[in-house]
Amino acid sequence: MINGLPRRFRVLMDKKTSVNQDSAQLDVASGPNGECMLVLSGRLDAYTVGPLWSHARDLLIRYSGQPVQVDLAAVAYCDGAGVALLLDLLRQPRDPAAPVALANVPPKVAQLLEPFDAQALAAPPPDRSPPGLRQRLGEGVHDLGRDLYNHVVFVGEATAALFHGLIHPSRVRWKDALRIAQEAGVNALPIVALIAFLMGVILAFQSAVAMKQFGAEIFVANLVALSLFRELGPLMTAILLAGRSASAFAAEIGTMKVNEELNALTTMGLDPVRFLVVTRVMAAVIVAPLLTIFADLVGLMGGALVMMTFDVPLVAFMNQVSQAVSPSDFLGGLFKAAVFGLVIAGVGCLRGLETRTGASAVGVSTTRAVVSAIILIVVLDGLFAVIFFHLGI
């Protein structure tokens, strides 16, 4: 007898009393030294440990003043659910004089239990207070430094890959580059045309309303042309490319990394930067100036239509534009567009290569690519403005 109970008390793992060969059983017996013995037998798997769990914990509470040994000699099978049951029994808070221990552990069950420490699981979780201001600042500086380091490393790898492609053009995947140029350039013509036309219309209308007070509507052509060729044309085209192409590059390469296709390329002896980045960078550098020229022309068309409503003939508008715009303005805008295209493709590919594992990793990389590209475009546009001013361009 144990505290008034029969020597053997059997708990069966089925509905109530019926037992089959696939059930798990819990027997309560007294040990040779008077300790309580919980004898487990049968299969300890996800289908049988559920009802057994609550009974085992109740028995630990009932015999809280006695040492308890869990005998596993008759366990025929044990999976993760059975391991969780055993660890839960071991980690229950008890008096030091009445511990819970395992006895006659089969070798296979011991291998499953080896990576876990029941005492560590029994310890209270550490206090996870929110980080302080100093820690957040330190983490921010660390992340910024790591990001800058990754940018420098990627720029070096991409530059070397581009030079290798220029020296060995036969190794460049030109068909892939043309396909990417079509997706990033030709497919972007409608949205570029719409934005450029609206920019020309809005800029001309707002300027003409103010200029009309002084009878200087004709000079609106100068303002629209210079704004489009020097700033708005390259800038708006680059922002549209950042939203379309940088996100697409990051999503494509990020998906490949999540699916371990980049590891497969490396295993086959192919450099992912040469295989994936070079074609996208070349396509973006070629497409960005062409789209900028298209945006400039469409923007001028929008401005000309607005000026015609202010009784400025189309011929006069075009003559004024030809006098106001110099080749340096046009070429400077194209140079900025090419640099913007290089930045857009580089940032998109870099964020794709930095993609981590997980369901949301590709979305995070895509968002980072668009935000980083737009920020760099604006910063570079400001630098170009200062440089062009000092160079007299």
C-alpha cells in the first residue's frame, strides 16, 4: 500500500478502461526503498501521451512528499511528445528531499533526452525588459556600420564582375540582359509617360498662372524644359524604376536565396554576382537614360498643350525650349539617369542577396530595396546639384 492505495494502480490510455496494444500505460508501484515508482510502458507518442499527462502530474502532486522514480524499462516507442512529457515531469517544482528521477532509460530514449536540461527548463525565464536608449543607439550604429560594410563589399564584387564582363563579353548572358531590359524599360513606358505628362502639365499650369500677371507666359517654356531636362526627368524616372525594378530584382534574387538556388549556383561553380547581378546592372544602366529621354519628351508635350491654352503657339514654345536648353543640360540629365540606374540595380540585387530565411524575408528585402534606392537617389541628386553648380554646368 502507498498512502492507502493498492500496491499497483493502473492508468490506461484509451477512452476509459479498454486497452489495446498501441496504448500507453502508467503503473504506480512502491520501490525497494519505499519510493514511489511511476512505471511507463507502451508507446509514448503524440496520440497517447495526452490523457496520460494530466494523470502523471496529479500523481506527482499526490506523492509530493516522497521521492519519485519514473521507470521507462517497458517503453516500446518514444517520440517528441513523449520526451516533452518526461521533461515536464522532471522540471516540476518539488522538495529537494523528494526529487523526480528517471530509471531504466532505454538507449534510444536517452539519446532523445540528451540535448535537454530539465533543471534549465525549470528555471524562471529571464527578465526581458525593453532595451534602454544607449543599447538601442548602439544597436543602430552597429547595424549601420554592418550595412555600410556590406555595401562596400558588394560594390567591390560588382565592379570586378562588371570589368570581367566587359573584358569577356562572350561570358555575359546577353539574352537575359535583354529580357531584363524589356521588363524594366519597355514595360515601364506607360507609367513613365503618364507621370511625365502630368508633371509637365502641372508644372506649366502652375508657372503660367503666376507668369501671366507679368505678361511673361513665354518664359514658362524655359522653366518647364530646364526642370525636366536637369532634375525632374531623371529624378522621377529613377523613383519609378526604384519602385518597379529595384523591388523586382530584390524579390527575384531573394526568392532564389530562400529556395537555396544561390547555393546551387555556387555548388556548380557559378558566381551569383556574375551570373545574376551583372546582367541586371547593365540593363538598368542602359534603360534609365532611354526612359529619361522619353520622359523629357512627354513632359514637354504636356507643357506645350497647357501653353496652347494660354495662347502661346506650339512653334513659339519649341523655339523657346531650343534656346533655353543647352547640350550640357541634356547630357547632364542623362549622366545622372545612368548613375541612378546603377544605384537602383545595385541596391535591388544587394538586398536580394541579403535575404534571410522565413516567410516574410522576401517582403522585407523588397521593402528595404525600394526605401534604400529612393534615399540614395535623393542624396545623389543633391550631390549632383552641388557638383554641377561648382563646375558651371
